[in-house]
Amino acid sequence: MFPQFGATAETLSKASSMVFRIGTDAHLYDDPEDVNIAPLLDSKFDSEKCEALKRLLALIAQGFDVSNFFPQVVKNVATQSLEVKKLVYLYLLHYAEKRPNEALLSINCFQKDLGDPNALVRAWALRAMAGIRLHVISSLVLVAVGKCARDPSVYVRKSAANALPKLYDLRLEEHTSAIEEIVGILLNDQSPGVVGAAAAAFASICPSNFSLIERNYRRLCEILPDVEEWGQIILIGILLRFVIARHGLVEESIMFSLRSTKSGKSEKNGEATKISNKEDTGYASGNDDFGLGADVSGNIDLELANMVSRCYIEGPDEYLSRLSYANTGPSELNVAQFTSGKSNDDVKILLQCTSPLLWSHNSAVVLAAAGVHWIMAPRENVKKIVKPLLFLLRSSNASKYVVLCNIQVFAKAMPSLFAPHFEDFFICSSDSYQIKTLKLEILSSIVTESAISFVFKEFQDYIRDPDRRFAADTVAAIGLCSQRLPDMATTCLEGLLALTRQEFLSSDFGSVDGEAGVLIQAIMSIQSIIKQDPPSHEKVIIQLIRSLDSVKVPAARAIIIWMVGEYSSLGETIPRTLSTVLKYLAWHFTSEALETKLQILNSIVKVLLCAEGQDIQSFKRVLNYVLELAECDLNYDVRDRARFLRKILSSNLDYQGLEEETNILSPNKDLAYVLSGHIFGGQTKSSPPEPINYRFYLPGSLSQIVLHAAPGYEPLPKPCSLPRVDNVDQGTNGLERARNSDSFDTDETDSLSGSLDEEGASDYGSEHSISGSNVSGGSNETGSASEGDDNTDPLIQISDVGNAFENQHGVSHSGSADLGELISKRALESWLDDQPNSSNTSTSEQSQVRVSTARIFIGDIRHRVKTKSYTLLDPANGNGLKVDYSFSSEVSTISPHLVSVEICFKNCSSEPMSDILLEDEESNKDSNSADQTLVATDSSLTSHNNVPILVPMEEITYLEPGQTAKRIIQLYFH
Amino acid sequence: MPPLMAIEFLCRVADVLSDYLGGLNEDVIKDNFVIVYELLDEMIDNGFPLTTEPNILREMIAQPNIVSKVLSVVTGNSSNVSETLPGATASCVPWRTSEPKYANNEVYVDLVEEMDATINRDGALVKCEIYGEVQVNSHLSGLPDLTLSFANPSILDDVRFHPCVRFRPWESHQILSFVPPDGQFKLMSYRVKKLKSTPIYVKPQLTSDAGTCRVNVMVGIRNDPGKTIDSITVQFKLPPCILSADLTSNHGTVNILTNKTCSWSIGRIPKDKAPSMSGTFVLETGLERLHVFPTFQVSFRIMGVALSGLQIDKLDLKNLPNRPYKGFRALTRAGEFEVRS
């Protein structure tokens, strides 16, 4: 409007920005290399060093590689100025991995700084030192972290907690236990700030080492509100996992609905009505009036809730694959895996301490707290999470999307939760398209009888939205709504029909793709509504058929034509119109699009097969005409279809002059006819409800947003997988406690699922017999058992049976738990006869035959084929037999089912070993239980199966200390 | 890391940066790249948020201001990195700067509300709610303890708090008890649902016929809030099927931007007449009538009134040497105020 003014404004703003730039580092960024940097770095003035470093940072920011200054920069670590230090650290961490040798030069300075009286200097030194990820200095860093973990300053202790994951990332096995110990110390810290950081370290280092949590559970809960927000998010997750591992799920919660499908179905239904009753009487009365509908919806609700809880615990991939594979239905969670939320103090305190967090100003904290309540809270209290979740919708588009994805799951499993708040899901014009579709989906899954009129009114507005893709989605949502609430079907149909008529006007000239989309979607919605109850919607079908001439979009036409074929024998009016319609279709055949042509062919055949009386002759004529046209079509698909139809119906068409009745009545005479009847005439009886294929991941997780297991996703631990130590609250849970204080094996068989296969049982049995004498020690196995039971059980587990019973028990525990998840497992056992050589320096041990038993489990390889090495080494002194394995590409010569595994044995002890053999565990379990001293022969191996499970390897008769031997074994994986 | 945590953290980084640099765009970041580097280094470490509390950050890394700029120009020396660890890192109130001193103690409490409303094609109010914030600006010495209570807390549908607010008093008595951070901060945000009316009305009318469409939009006061309503603007996006538009108004100015957005800025509603905008759209050739309709976004601002009706009852201060000055203000503006046509 005023160009001259605009220009002045522009120069003005330029001038002002010039003014603002004075005193900033802008000139350094614009021209970082206008002076020689190297001499500045060596300057004795801090300000000059500082400037040089800023110039280097500017170059890094612009993408230049300035690592050649590394030696000079590293020298400046020793500076006293904190600003220079900070800049040096920034540079150092950027290039340390590139120049590891020079980076080592800085270590001395760091160590000096760690003793500095200024806490900030100590913390920075530790942070930078841990940030240099070099294996060489890891032990130095570990010492430093250990020292800082006991520092008087909170900030330094916090830095120590932050340094732990960096150290752990280096994957140095020998440090693991030391690192975990420090995590334990920091979790025990008095300051909430440290606890938050320690929680983050715990989650990334040893997320299943619950013994660290167990010690401080109550204190951690109480400190939770004071922990800083980021730590809260992580800590909430840890506490939730712990409670589930320790006590299992809560029987009043939604996750428990699995059991209520059996016993308390009506109760659950009543619950749902009760909840909705409070806010929304209309829905409740609707429930009463249409008992059937309510029951159905209640069922879906339950089934979903059940699925959700199974998915949370097992991870959807395992769960769904088992469903499709076994088809035996979900195996039951055992009663023992549930606990009462009313009497369990640990559950109560968790819920109590997380509920104020629903008011947090950090959305992620709110969502995490809501997740805990969703899983653990009694059903009547889950309502609590609704308003905080809805409040989160008032934030940036990105977080809105995440929150809506989570609400969607909650709303699907428990529609009554969000039903009273349907208005919050009305669409704003500023929402992005993805948010709009999510909102529509949620709306159509929570809508109730009383709300439907408001929702439809909104939908009418949405259909006029300029975004036609969104309008099409709205039309689809109308279809979904009327499927949920069958009484609304007529209203919906009327609206949709009106819409189709309206859209013709604008789609007449077909310039806009969007309009076509809306029209197709409208017809599809109509189709899905009709499918539910075809007889009552006969008039609608006729109206659609009448409108055939005005509908120009091929896909929409195809659907209408499909309906002609499908419902040709429905009611009374439709059959009368058929001959006209078919003639019309035949007349237009040549000008149709591909999909419509194919559909016309199908439909005419369907009509013909269902037809009776004199119509048949005319239909046959029409079909013949169309087939002739189709056989000359340009498209090969149409031509093929036409030939196929002619072949299969040849008899039918040829017998034109003869009596059709006999033809139909004598099926053996005309097999093709029957066949075609089956292909086309198979009136789809109301198809069974589609198998629900939703994937559910833990609320708030990344996987829930992307709908596949993101790296690092862990489902909840197995309920009650953490053995209890009988402590103070003995009296609270008498029954369960009695169960658990039983000998360990009964509990084990209890928690095994029904689909436990034979091998699992025998596997377990054999272990049981090995350890027969030790079983009484069931209460002291806590540590090892929990370690063995973590979710990240390695592909192959090797444990030393002879050395410690506890360890072996732990493995058996996890092995059988895994069997519950359908993963077929093969247990291999190798017996190693390690005999101290008598010719050596013979001492008192000479006569004693030391036997060590090794057990190797090979887990499911379909998911994770990764080569890792586990050793049988004694962790204390590094002695023993080291066994590495890798999958070899070699093809088995015996059977194509066998997989070759290359196993490498190395004797790391100081004594020679002899007679090393690896063989199948099952085959020798008899001898196993009989006497534990000898290596069994492999005679019984092949009798087990046609294909051997393990082809025995060539025995290694003698292994010198330090010697290595390689063998190939061939295995059969299920 | 949960996705929401990442998003929230990025928002926090953006807040801190724009707080430090007085805006957030490419140029500002380039000009202050050293500070940006230093801030990011303090805020995140190994992929996990480290220090995000603005008060602590401000003590660790000095904010660039006029004085420091002038100083750096004069002396050529500019250190913005603090030499010592901020005391707040160790205290149990990490959000508060340790022991600030002010000559005159003052605290201001602002109620800032945004009205979200949706009016459908029939002119009916589908949804009307208030999203409000209690913003506090405190300049108090020492470690004061404040208590804020509302006259009518029952109207609040849901709330979220700054970490400084203690949960217990709110749970039991709906009282906000807190030790405030220094300076400006958002004490609490709240939501009030199901309001019955809006302060102004916007009535669009579109009638289309024979390839053109007549538009008429009327704006007026429906419920006088008692204070002047100013900076009223009405914005809408032309549907893609409109070729050209010609709009005039009897009050205020109408602009049609290149991205097919029309904005009509009215300012205040005059006493003598009701502002209206009218004009015609020319539709795409071949299109007889308009079948998609734009949504009008309305914005306005009312000083001195909290439309939700929330009232602050009293603010008590403890632990202070002398009586501070207390100030209250209120402001309501339009949030997502939409009128469909």
C-alpha cells in the first residue's frame, strides 16, 4: 500500500538490527577466518584465546572441519578461565572421537580439575571426561564417577549420574557391576535432583535390576513430586515396571477385564453404564432399551481392553503372532498375577504419588502419570486422567498429535471414559490434517446416542470444509458412527444420499479430485451401512441405482454396480428393475473405466445366477453381448475376465434353448455351473467381525505413535516375575503369599501358559531332577533369578550348572517363561569333563574329579540374529572354557532343515581339558538324572525324531591351555 | 525417550533461546552462536535434559544485555560464563535464584485468558471455553512464601501448575501456596468450560448464484463486558475455487494477502454504526455455486476483564522484611475463536 514506507521500515529494521549486533559475536560468525587463529590460541591472554575458540566454533557451526587445531586447543584445557574452559570442552567433545590420541593429552588436566574446590569446575571436568568416549580411559572415568558420586555438591553428583550412561555405552563387561553399584548409590541419594538423573541412568543401564529399586521403593515414590520434571518421566516408568514385576496387575483395573470376561462380564457392563450414568443419562437409557447392542459394544470394549493389557505385557508382535499361529485364543493370565489395589500398599502409594503429577505443567509428565493410572488404577478412578489429558490438547500441534494418539487407544478400550467430553474433539480450522483425522476417529468411537445429534451437526459443517480430503474422512466417520449406533442408520443414510445428490452437481465437470473422493467415500459409507441390514434398506439401493446415470466417478459407479449384483434378489422392487439396469449397463459398457467394466461383468453373472423365471433368457442375452464386447476390449484384464467367464459358464450359455431347470437341478452334470455359483453366488452371510489388528504399545511410548516396536521398546515385565522377599506386610495378602512361599516349582507351573509345549515340560523336569537336592533353597535365589528373568534374555544363555545352583535355577526360570510365549526353544547341554591333569603339579586335588556342567540355551532366532559371544569363563579369575558361536553360512549336508552353527572353544584355564562334547539335552536327560558325573553317550539322539534336533559334533578330545578348537554343529530350529 | 518428552524439551529450548536473545530466528542465532552453543551444552547432555530451569541458566550463562554489549565493545572482553555454581542447584527450591535483593519489593499477578469458541453455520455456539494463565512477576527479596486464593475456584475445570506450587494445599483447600521464582513466570494455567456467551458476534452471510458469490459479514457487541474491546480482526482463507474477490468495509481496512487470506482489521467497534464488510467472489468457471465455505477466525482483546469470571480473593506474603507492593491485572483475548459460514 505504501511502498515507500515499507522500504523505510525495512531499512529501519536493518539499521536497528545492526545496532543490536554490536557487542554480539556476529562479526566472528560472519568472517571467522579474517585473522590467523593459530597464534591467538597460543596467546597468553584469555580474551584472545576466547576469541580464537569462538572463531573455531563459528567454523564448526558452518560445517568446516577444524580438527587440525586439536593439539593447540587441547593445550588450553589447563586454563584458569572458565569461559575458555567451556569453549575448549565444546570443541574437544566435538572432535575427541576423531582424534583419540591427542584427546588423551587432556586427561591429566581433567583429573586435576576433579580436585578443584569449585563444584562447577569438577562437574564440567567430569562431564567432558565422560564425553570423550575412549575405551582406554574408561577405568579412569569409572574411578572419577565413583568419586564424584560421593561429592558434597548436588550438582556434581548429578553430573556423575549423567556420566554413567556414557560409560555404559562403551560396553565394557568388566565395569558393568561397578556401574550398577554406583547407580544404586545415586538412587539412594537424598537430593531429588540427583535421584532424577540416577533414574535416567538406571533406565538406560540396568532397567530390570529391580533389586536396586526394591530397597528404596517407598522413598522413591515419596520423593517423586520433587524430582525435576525430566527425571519424573523416567522414574514414573521405572516405578510402574517395578510394581508390576513385584505384585502383578491390579484386579480392579482395566487390565483385569480379561478375567471379567469369564466371571464378571455383567459386572463390567454395569460398571460402564454406571460411569456414563453419572454424566450422561441418555446413554444409559439407550443401553437398557437396546440390550443387545449394548452387550455387543460391551464385548468389544472388553476384548479390546484384554488385548491392550496382553499387548502391554508381551509386546504386540509376540502376542499377535501367537494369536494367528496357535489360534487357541489368548492364554489366561493367572490369578496369582493380579493383586488387589485396595489392599496393596505399594500400588496405593504409587497411585497416590503420581496423581498430583497430573497437574504438572510438563505435558510429558502428565502423560506418563496418566499411563500409570490407566494401567494400575481401579476402573472407577481412571476417570481422573481424562481432564488432564484433554487439557494437553491445548498445546503445540506436535504434542497434540502425540496426546491424541494415546487418547485414541484409551477411548477405544473404554469409550465411556471420553464420551461425555466429545466436544473437546470437535475440529478447529487450525488443526493439521493428521490431527483432524485422529479427532474424527476418536469421535466416531466414543459417540453415544445422546451426543450423536450434536456430532452429526458438526459433521455437516465439516463436509463443507475447503479441505476435501478432510470432508471425505468426515463422510467415512459418519459411516463408522452409524455402525456403532445402528438406530442412527436411517438418518445417516438420508444425509449421505442427499450428499451424493449434491456432489453430482460439482463433480459433473470432474475438475476437482477432492470431490470425487468425497463422493466415493459417501457411497462406500452407504454400502457399509446397507451391509449391516440389507432388507430394510431396499429403497436406498433403488435410489442409488437410479442415480447411476448421474454418477460419473468410476470407483463410485463400480460400488453401485456391485450392489446391483449383490442384492439382485433382495425384496420385490429390485428384481423388477434388473432387466432395465442390465441393459443400461450393457449399453454403456464400452465407455466405462476399467474397474467399472470388471464390476459390470461380475454383477451380470451374479444376477444371472440368482435369476429365476423368464428373465434368465434376457439376462443371458445381455451377458453374451457384454462378453463379446469385453473379449475385444483393449485391456487384457477385461479380456481375460471375459474368457474366464465364458469358459466357466459355457454350459449355461450354450443351453440357451434348453430347459434351465434341469440344468440347475443336476449339479453333477454341470460342475462348472456349481463352481461359478460358488464363486459368484456365495452370498456373504454377515461376515464375522474383522479380527482386531490394532497394535497397542505402552502409553506415551514412541512405538505407540509409529505403531511398530521402536528400537529400545520394552513391554511391561511379566507380572509377579520378581520373587518376593517376605517382608513386613506379610498379613496383607495371605493367599497369594502362601502360594509364593510354596516351593518355587508350583509357582512356576502356575504361571506357565497353556500353550506350553512338550519340550518345555521335559526341559523343566530335567532341571528339576538335576537340582533335586537343592530345591529347598527356594527363598535365597532373589538376585540371580531376577537377573535371569529380565526381558532382554540373550539369544544364547550359558550358565555353569555345576558351580552354582542359583544361577542355573534362574536360567530355567526364564527359559520356561519364554516358552509361554510360543517361542520354540531348544535346549542344548554340553557336558564338559574338566579333569585336572594328574601329570601336572599334583597336589591334594589330584584324586578329586571336578565336573562342571554347562548349559546353552538357544533362543528364538527369528527376531534377532546377532552374533554375540558369551563365555563360560569364571567371572572372578577369567579361567574356564570360553565358547563363542556364530551362525555360519554353510548349508547342512544332512537335511535342509538344519542350520549350521559354528562354535569356537577356547581353553582359557591353566589346565588342559578333555572330552568336550556338545549335544542335545533331552536325549540324555535320563542319564543326566541318574548320575551327574559322566558324559552321556549320544545313542538315543536319533530315535527322538526323524530329523535330528542336533547333529552331534565331533568330540574334542583334548584342549591344551590357550588352545582353540572350532566345530560346526547342525541344529534344527522350529 | 518418550516422544512427548522430546517435543516438550524442544519447546523449552525454544523458550529459553527466545528469552535470551529476544526472539528466535536464523539471524539472531547466528549473531549469538556462542551463547546458543553454551546454552545447549548446559541444557542437554548425552541426549538427556540437564538444566532447563531458566533461573539457574541465567546465573550460569549471562544474558546478553546493553551493558554487557557496551562493556565488550569498550574493553574487548566479554565473559558471559559464570565463575561459580549457582546456589539454586543445591537448594530445595531450584527455581529460585538464591537470595535476590530488591529496594522496593513488588509482585504483580496477571490473569491472562484466551477464549476458544466455535460458532457453527446456524449461528449457534457449539463450544465456548476459556484457557487462562495466572502470570506472576515477582521482585521480592529473600525467600518469600506466598499464598494466593480465588473467590470462586469451583468454576475451574482443570488446572496445571508451575513446579513451585505445593500440591497439598490445593488438594485440600484450593489454595495456591508457593515460593515464587524471581521475575516473570507462569504460576498456573486453567480451563473453564461451557461458557454461555461470547462478548462479540460475527455473522457471515454467503449467497452464491450464477458463478458469483455475495459476501456480507457483520460484527457487533453481544454482551458488553464493561470494558472496551479493541484490536478486533476477522480473518479467513478464501476457498481454492474462488478466482478473485472484491471486498469493502464501512469501518476498518480490508487486505487480501497473496496466500488467499483476507484480513479485516476493525480495531474498536464505533458507537454509531455496526461494522460490516461486503463484496463479491468470482468463482471458478463452470462452478455455479459455492459448495465449500471458509471459516472466519476472529481475534480481539479486552483489557481489565477476565471473561471466565475468575476472581482473585487475596494474596498473602510471608517471610518478607517490609510490606511489598501488590498489583493485579486481567486481560482476555481471543484464542481459537472461529465462526463457520
